[in-house]
Amino acid sequence: MKDRVREAMFNLLGPAVEGKHALDLFAGTGALGLEALSRGARRATFIEQHGPTAAVLRENVAQLEVAQQCEVVTGNVFLWYRRGPDLGTDPWLVFCSPPYDFYVTRPAEMRALLTGLIDGAPPQSLFAVESDDRFDFGQLPDAGAWDVRVYAPAVVGVYCRRASGA
């Protein structure tokens, strides 16, 4: 995610980041989850499949001295989700910024991942999903409630799961 897109996304999220459990899917070096911690998120879980990148992420966590608040999982996001991780009861702040091609080459898995997380999230959980224009946010639950913004070539959708489940 480019810096300007990350900044715009955090401006959309505002103070709602505070107290959340950040889930940084397809985490890379952890910029999103680490930024969330700096803005008051309670803890962060990072999932990154590429071993060397996950090692850099662990170094970043150590350098920032936030290891007590973090869990770094080296593994496939889809498999991690299917295993049913215990994420606690704090509202989540889910960052989903996969390679854009996943929306084309793995559309069913991406929809299942996002729909499952939305359906299982505690009330007041937030979702920040980055894609490009090939992904239709209308495929997700409560499609009309997504705040979708274009920062070409990126498209960012932000959603809050209300107490009713929608």
C-alpha cells in the first residue's frame, strides 16, 4: 500500500482505531498493523506467507518494542482463517491488502475470507480493504454500507460491522 493511500485510509478510520485488535492480513512488513498500534489499537495480529518478509516484520515489531502486543503468523492467510483462529472479543480492525491479482485469480477465496470475517467479527469491528478496480465491493455483505474511495490505481473500502450484524 502506498503511503498516500495508507494516510487517506487512516484519515477515514480516525479515532475508531483505538482499542481495536488489528488484523493485518497479507501483512508484508506490517506497516498497517504497526500504524494502528501507534494510533491506539490494543494489539495486532499479522499474517504473512513469505518467510523472509515475515522475518523483517518480526524485526520491525522488535525495533518498535511492541512485541507484547503482537503476534506474527508466518503462513497462508486463507489456511490461517480456515483453522478458525481465536481472536478474542475486542472489536477488530481488519486490514486486507492482498496482491490485487487475488481478486481475479482467487475470487471465491477472497469473498469467502472477507464474508466469513465480517460475519464472525465482534460488533463495532472495522474493515479496510484495498483492491483495484477489478474488485466489486457490491459482492460483500451489507454492500451499501461500504465507504469506497478511489486512489488510483488503488480502491479502498471501509466498513463498520454494527451490533445487528450488518
